[in-house]
Amino acid sequence: MMTRRQPVQTRGLRRVSTAQAKATLSELIGAVAFGHERVVIERRGRPVAVLLSVGEAEQLEDALPAPRRRRGALALVGIWSGVEDEMVDRIVSDIYAARERDLGRPVDLS
């Protein structure tokens, strides 16, 4: 389900178009990094991005809640990324071989 984004308060911040940002990127980076400014970049008059210092970005990251730990099958996503394909193939082969050898348990159907 998509949620509608809340409008971002950009009053009092320097605003530039994407074309201006492209043409003056070095100057904008200097203003953000050393002049402690924030710059709103707009496309067709609507804000699409904000330039801010690394320190401010880190503060924002620190203020965010910790990511939830994945559970169940989602916890396995990516867990095999460091294992070579040959090893995975051997593990799968071993599992199938063990299944072939397993006679199961006796079941009385009477």
C-alpha cells in the first residue's frame, strides 16, 4: 500500500531549479559544506531534492528508528550471497541424497 508523502517545509531555504543546480553544482556544494546552507532543488517549481551537509545527513540518519530485524524466510534473503555456487550445489545434492536414503517412519493405515 502506497502512502502519500507529507509536504516538506522548505520555507527560508535557498531554492534552485535543476538546470541552475547543474550549472552551479560546485558553488552549491561549497555553500552547503562550508556555508551551512541547505539548498532545495526544484523541477517545474516542485521540490525534488535537498542538498545538505554530511553532518546534517548523519544527524538525520541517527534520528531515524533502527531498522527492524527480518524474521522468518525474509531473514534468509542474502544469507547465501557469500557462498560459492559449487558449495550450494553440494549442499542441495547432500539433502536430496539424504532424502533418498530416509525410509521414513512406519505408518499404520488400518
